[in-house]
Amino acid sequence: MFLKEYIKDVYNGVTSLLKGMRKTGYYFFHTKEIITEQYPDNRDTLKLAERFRGEVVMLHDENNEHACTGCTACELACPNGTIKVITKFDMTPEGKKKKAVDTFIYHLELCTMCNLCVEACPTGAISMAQNFEHSVYDRNKLTKRLNKPGSKVREGVE
Amino acid sequence: MFSLEGITKTIQDWLFSSFSPTVALLIECAIIILLAIALFALLGLVLVLMERKVAAHIQIRLGPNRVGPGGMFQTVADTVKLIMKEGLTPDMADKFLFNLAPFIVMIVAMLLLAPIAFAKNFQIWDINIGVLYVSAVSSLSVIGILMAGWASNNKYSLLGAMRSGAQIVSYELSAGLAILSVVVLTGSLQISDIIESQKDGWWLFKGHIPVIIAFVIFLIAVTAETNRAPFDLAEAESELTAGFHTEYSGMRFAFFFLAEYINIFIVCSIGATLFLGGWMPLHIGNWESFNHLMDYIPSSVWFMGKTFFLIFLIMWFRWTFPRLRVDQLLNLEWKYLLPISLFNILLVTLIAIMGWHF
């Protein structure tokens, strides 16, 4: 029936509008929900979203060991050549040759923080850090070596 | 007790005792003009800041908070910036109309101040057709808007002005019918009579559901008439840059901006007068002691409180609802609001005739 449809239309319209107003009204009266970060003022207490990605880092433990086997999966996954892995061959105690990472070069100035390298890594050696204050006066400082000097691959990581 | 009535009476007595009646009247006019301009400037600053703060909090932001304590002087700084900017007139524009349009919009807004009762016996001009005057004059502002759009020689401006025209002409109908329902209940077009009739309860409470429906329709219609979101397609930023005031800059842009906010204030004060009792404190029937207690709050505070509550509602609409398309806009008016308000006014008339209201 036409009139029934009409009244239903009006009712649905009004209730859906009220639902929206309830949500925004909740935000208006609950000031603790405000997500604005007054950045330079609150540098110490800054809260970043969990998914925020600032740069690629390689995780090292207290023995200066990392999990990178030098497989170059990240280098292949990177869409714009940000990562360059220089590998070397180590000798195992049994006398076998084993591939290992020599220098993990990361070009921050090319990186788009797409997270593909982290997803490609089979051993979880690299991850995304949340540091975003990257500005420097010299462009060369943006090319970083991620494996710390003297570090080696952790025992048992293949 | 503080009352604006006493102040105006003292000034009037003093003027008429020390000058001839003609001079005294002229001086009074000058005082009123000054007060109106001061009110305009103040309202512009306060309402723009309020809008930005309300918008920010609804969108989980902080809003302006750098200029002055809590960002209080942000709008003052903005105004200073606008005054210092160059007021450019486009080359191919109709210079005369282009420069005239902002003033017409402002003058219409100023004329509308006349019948509004700001406090008990504090009213510029209590004409016996106050409500009719308001609804007649408020539709004049569309002329200023059309003039601005036409004279700018810019297709966006013209489109914005045309949309604004269509919008104001159609929503004027249901706004008028909503106003009429209160007029029917009161039996008078005079603002002071309408307020007086609400001394034992506001019409919103006395008039049952039909008046509540009329109130909602009034709110929707005035939101559309003042060209605010969700009906802001006259200046839809994403389609028409700024609609009819695309080509304006500097102080003349500020006039349009100011007129928009003044119009919001005026329609909200009309709404407060008609449905929420204007300066009349919250009185409930025969509860003598309660009514007496409410009388201790000055009438100007009641009026401003109600008006700003309605302004907040309209701002709340703006930052919640998405903008309507032009066909949806006209559908809403001609298919929903107008039939409902026509039916509603029948109900209100029935209530008025049978005396069913309190």
C-alpha cells in the first residue's frame, strides 16, 4: 500500500539520521576520544597507531645476532629497489660453504613503506619501526646499513 | 535584578527629557544602528569560532587552539586578515551589481533583526505582523545571492546562485507552514503576543505531536534556507568551488560569510521565539513556586540559551549528514516535507479549534 510505504520511508529516514547524530553527539561530548596529537609539543608522549610504518629495521638480539640468512627475498620483493643485500659465503665447521649476509643496504629515500619486504622475509629478520623523524641535511645519510657491524646470523636460523 | 528593560527605559527617559522628541528619536535610531552593527560583529566572531569548535569535537579533533587561550582569538585574527586582503573585482564582471550584492545580503540580515525580542520588552520594532515580516524579508536574501552569482560572470557562481534560488523558493513553503501552525494556535502574528501566549508552557510542549512535527519541519526548512549542509549545494565546495561567492575576496567575501552566520542566528531566534517561548522562562502550568524560581534567571539569558541551543543543533546537522543531490533536495521538499506539513497544519487547526492544547 502506498501510504504504508511512505510512512515507512519517513520513519527509516528519520531513524537513520538520528543514529548518525547519536554517534557524532557521542564524540562531541566525550572529549577524551580526541585523537589529535599536538606533535612538536608532545614529542615525549606521542602515541602512534600500531599500523604506522616509519622505516625498515633489522632486529638484533643482545648477542648482536640477527636472523637474516641473506636469501635476498626482500630485495626481490621490493618494488623500487630500496634494498640491496650483499652476500658472502661463510665456512661452516663441517667445511661446507654457507651463504650469509655481508651488508644489508637500505635506501630510505626510495622507500615507500609498503611493507612487502617484511612480508617476504622467511625468517622475520626485518620489521617496520615507527620512527619518522628522518630529516637530514645530507642525502647520503639516508642510505643505511641495517646489519650492525660484527653481527652474525643467529644459530639455528636457516 | 538585572534586566535590559530597565536600561532601555532609563536611556529613553533621559533622552526625551533632555532633547526634543524628534532629536531623541534620531539619537535612539543611531544607538540602535550601533548596537545592531556591534551585535553583527560579535555574532560573526562567536558563531564562526563555535562552528569550528563544534566541527572539531564532532570529528574527534581539537580545533583552533593556538591564538589566544583555547583559540579564542582565532576568528579575530581571521577577520583582521580578511580586512587587509585586496577586494578584487573580476574584469568581465558587472561591477555595480557585483559590489552591491554583499551589501544587499547584509541589509536583509539586518532588517530581520527588527522584530526579534531579545529579552522582556527589549525589541526594536514590535509590529503586529512580525512573523509575516520575518518570512517575507528573509526570502529577499535570495535576490542578493542571485545578483552575486549573475554579476560574477562565472559559471560556478551562476550555478550556485540558481541552486540557491530553487532551494530557498521551495523550502520557504514548508517553513511558512511550520510557522503558520504556531500562528494558528496563538491567533496573532505579533511576536510579543506569541511569546505572551507561552507563559504557561512553550508551544513545543503545549501543542502535542503536531507542533513537534512542525518544529522538526521548521528546523529542516531553515537549514535549507540558510544554505547550510546537508543542503549546502549552493556552495558545494567539491563541485562549485564556493558557489555564488567564488569570485569574492577580502571584506566582501567576509560579508557573505557573516551574513550566513547572522541568518543562522536569526532563524534560530525565530524558532526559539515560536516554539520555545523566546525570552519566556520555562513555565509549567500552575506550578507557582517552580515558575517563580525560573523567573529569577534573566529573560535575555533564556533567549540566548534557547537560540544557541538551536544553533548547536543546526551545526550538529551540518557535521553529521552528507550533502544531498539537487534532485534529492527537491524530492525531500515536494514529496515529503510539503505534504506532511500541509496535513500537519490541518491537525493543528483542529487542535486550535477544539481547544485541545493546554
